[in-house]
Amino acid sequence: MEYLIHILIITGIYIILTLSLNLIVGFTGLAALGHIAFACIAAYTSSLLALNLGISPWIGLLLGAILAAFLGMVIGLPSLRLKGDYLALATFGLGIIVYSIAKNWVSLTRGPMGLPGIPPFSLLGYEISSVWSYLILVLTFVLITYLAIRNITNSPFGRILKGIREDEIATLAMGKDVNKYKLIVFVVGAFFAGIAGSLYAHYIAFIDPSSFTVMESITVLLMVVFGGMGSLKGSIVGASILVVFPELLRFLGMPSSIAAPLRQMIYGLLLIILMVWRPQGLLGRFKFK
Amino acid sequence: MIQQLILNGIIAGSIYVLVALGFTIIYRTVKFFHFAHGVVFAAGAYFAYTFFILFNTNPLISFLLSVCLASLLGIAIDRFVYYPLRKNNAPNLVYLIASFGVFIFIQNLLQLIFGAQILTLRTGPIKEGHHILGAVITDIQILIIVVSFILFLLTYLFIQKSKIGNAIRAVSDDPIGARVVGIDSEKIILTAFAIGSAMAGVTGILISLETNIEPTMGLNAILKGMIASIIGGIGSIPGAILGGLFLGLAENLGIWKIQAGWKDAIAFGILIIFLLLKPSGITGIKTEKEQI
């Protein structure tokens, strides 16, 4: 049972990541491939603050998300000049740079040794350490993220984002400051991805750079594309299926030396199949341009 | 110290040049980032391992067989993944993402078959290198530099002088015009994949003589090869050479002052600076479909 709840918590964290990436990729049409970098920087921020300075994880969560949002602005800057696959490469590169910092700035992050013993959240004197209470915490944040991104995308602001995706020059011609909107989208997306990163760190209580590789970014992108570009329900469905389904491999009694590559192979195959036959995903209506 | 760093830079650069050359030949005909090129490179090394170590085949025959198989793998990727996308008129980004899919799939297939541990093609003990101008260089490293130079010359002559090379340039410059004069662009694309992937295979085998074989080796290779092509000028063969050597030297001279772990960060830092300031690269050739 505890294992089942654990899977649900991980699913919740991935849903937050997928929803926030969908805002950037699905709704605004910006090909961002470095999404896990935001989670990485926030996870390290709140963990280090809690471990070294004894700051409450709640404040760490907020500060981490703000720092991630700031990084979002930096990563968003290339999107003002680059499009399509070139933007994908630039954001991919920034993702690798962040990973490289986490791995090599040993005096701060302890590098590949990772940070053990990250304290859990506590509320009114009670520690949120049981899986049930943590599930409620994560689901609350999933709900907040969902509502926030739904409201953003259903507003006039969201219509401008879709305008940028469908025809950037027409949007520009209507007098909208396209660059400003692109940056805001990156900042908001990065903020929520940062929350997901902190939630992960305080749940697992241990982080190291290997949790934040570029392959993770591609996995999150797969979840967005699989569920459907520009579809919030799709993101929830996509992340859930792609987290839960590989776990079934374990129930079939496969050792992890087989299950781990097999899971990745399924992800790879799914990416190819989606791109060839259904680029709009399960529930989406929009394709890459 | 500085001599050794420059030499290391040239050796690393030669490897990047080889990856970038294969990548560039393919890019010229299809005009998208064939990311899975890196996994063809890794597969080449594993093919060689299978023939040479597991089946004890003669080194030369193992080498030729592996290069042929790598070439076939490249063709298969184009047939089964990119060809349907071409029929759909997919945008470049879709190719790139599908290519990531191919990469992840084959890399993990290799890991499933051969395991995640490090393998090697070396059979004898490691020989001491030669001392030249205050730097140490091994036989394999000399081989890498020589092969990369020969392959560069051959590729350049092939693209500039041969009939197929002419057709590749024609398809690259103007696909519709090429079709009008009777060039079968599908055949040219297959030829480009065959040659480019064979070069990836050669590079994979060379690097596994120098270092080791592991499933993840393709990622670093394609990232560096792609960065080299972009900073040299995407689609340009002299650009691939300049970009590869520039990247190799910059990384290795960079770690003179900074720790070695920062190589990747340096490489991507250079890429991002180029993308933002001079997206057409060192040689400055602008391709028609360039979106920047």
C-alpha cells in the first residue's frame, strides 16, 4: 500500500512538471528542452537552505521557486531570438550547464555524493513525513498548479500565448509585446517546475545530480506530447500513464537491470510513434509548427 | 603543460570533426538535426566489440563488418522514422524529437544487451606514448588524427568532385531544382545516411580503442559533434573541421584554469554564445531553411 501511495506522490510531482512545461511548449509553442533544470535549482536551493541554515522547507520552497523563476527568465532569453529546433538546442544546452553546475560545484552541492538527510515539511508542529500526509500535500500543489495554469490559459493573456504559437508575426502586428509574453511564460513555468523540484527533494530526503539529467527533461516533454500539446487534462493523463505504466514492469518480476532500460526503450519508441502518427498526442489538438 | 593541452585539444577536436563530418553530410540533404547520429556512433563501437572480442574475428574484418552495420543502421533509421515524417511534411522540431526517441531507444537496447558496465576493445597492455615537443602522444591518438585528416580530405573531394557529391550539393541547395534535372532525392538522402553513418561507425571504433565502450558514450559524441557543426557553420564541411578543432581546443585549454568536469558547460556556453551572436557560425554560410 505504501508503495502505491509512493507512486501516486511521484505521479503528482510529474504532473506539476508536465503542466508547467505544457504552458511553455503546448500553449505558447516554445520548444524548451531544459525543464528539469528549474526543478534542479529549486531542489538544491531549498535543501541547502534547510540543511545549512536550518530554514523552514516552506520558505525554502518559495525561495527555490523564485530562484527557478529567475533562471526561467535567463533560459527564456534565447527564445526571443531563436525558434524551433535551434531554441530546443539552446535550452537543452542550458539544462546541461545547470546539471554540470550541480555536479561540479562540489563545495556547495557535494557533487555526485548528493545531499542526504533533507528535513521534511512540518505544519503546526507536525512533521509531514508519512506517505499519506505527503500525498495530500502534493495533491494540494497539483491542484494549485492546475488552477493557476488553467486560469492563465483561459484568460485574454492565454489567448495572446496561443496567438504567439499560431502566428507570432500577426500577434506582433496587433501591438502585443511578444517578447514580454514569452519571458513571462518561461518565468511562470519555471516557478511551478521549481515547486515540483522542492517537493521531490523534501519527499525523497536525498538529492544528487543524477535525478536532474537532460533525459529527465525529455521524459517530461514526452509526457506533454503524449498527453496532448495545449491540453491540461492531457498533461495529467500523460504524466500518470507514463509514471504508472513502467512500474507495472516491476510487478512482472523483472530485475531493475532489465526494467530500467526497458522503460527507457518504451519511452523512446513512444516518442517515435507519436511523432510519426499522432504529433498532437492523446487529447491535444495542436501540433508542432 | 600547455603543449599537452594543445595536443589533447587537437585529439579531442579530431574526434569531434569526425562526428561533425558525418552529421554534416546528413544535414546537408535532410536539413534537420539527426540527433540519433550519436547512437549510431555508439552502436559502431558495440558492433566491433561483438565481432572482435566476443566472436574473435580478425580485426580488419571486424572493423569492416562493424562499419557496414553502422551504415545499415543509419539507413534503417531514415527508412523507418524519417521517411514517414518526410511524407507528412513534418516541421524540423518533430524530426528532432523523433530523433531523440530513436536515440533513447537504441541506447537502452545496447544497455539491455551488453549491460551498463564499461567494456574495452583493447587486448594487450597499454603502451607508453611517444614524446614529441614536450607532449605525450600514443599510437592510437596518432591514428585518430591521421584518420580524421584522411576522412576529411576524402569527404571534401567526394562532395566537391564526384557525381554523387554533386547530386548531394544539388539536393542541399535546391531540392525541387534537383528533382527537375532528374536527381532522385530519396536515393541521395539514403546515400548520405549510408556515408555519414559509416563515418560515425569508424569514429565509434576509434574512440573505443582510445578510451572505453559504454552505452551512454553516444550522447557526449553527438552533443559535441553537433556543437562543432553549428559553431563552424551548419552544413559546411570546412566549418565542421574548424568547429571541431575550435571546440576541442577551447575545452582543453579551458580546463587549464578550471576543473575538467566543466568541459560540457564550456562547450554549451560556447554554443549558446554562437547561437545568440553569430548563428551562422565561423564560416558564415547561411542555408536556405535556416530559421534564425
